[in-house]
Amino acid sequence: MPETTLADVERALDRAADLETEEAVSVLRTARQDLRDLGNDADVDEGRRRELEADLEQRIREVKERDAYDSGLGAAMNPAEDDAP
């Protein structure tokens, strides 16, 4: 089995942005596990791994927000001026 690299994780993060919520969550969970696994590898640039970890957390928040907005919660949180109280 080929070993996952930081570049692989970075590509997964980019790909998740274009996926439907369920698929994006699956890709992000896999990327999170890959990053954890890479944390045990002495040959991995730890600084870059931490940067990707932060990017991953941001991407997870984006997917959650996108899902909330798509479900109509976003419209309630940001009503049009005509609908504002």
C-alpha cells in the first residue's frame, strides 16, 4: 500500500471543496486520519503538517457552514434587507 504524503492530503482538501456535504465529510475524515498518521513519521515536515491540520479544521468548518446555509439556516441568519425586522 503506498504511503500517503502531505501533498496527497493537500489534494484531498482541495477536492473536498467541490464535493457534496456527505462526500466532503468522508474525504475530510480520511485526510484527518492521514495527517494523524503522518504525525508519527519522522521524515514529514512537522510545520507543514500542522499548517495542513489547521487548513483541514477550517475546511471542516466551511463544509458545516455550507451545509447549514444550504439547509436554509443561512438565509435565516442573513435575511435580505426587505425581510429584516
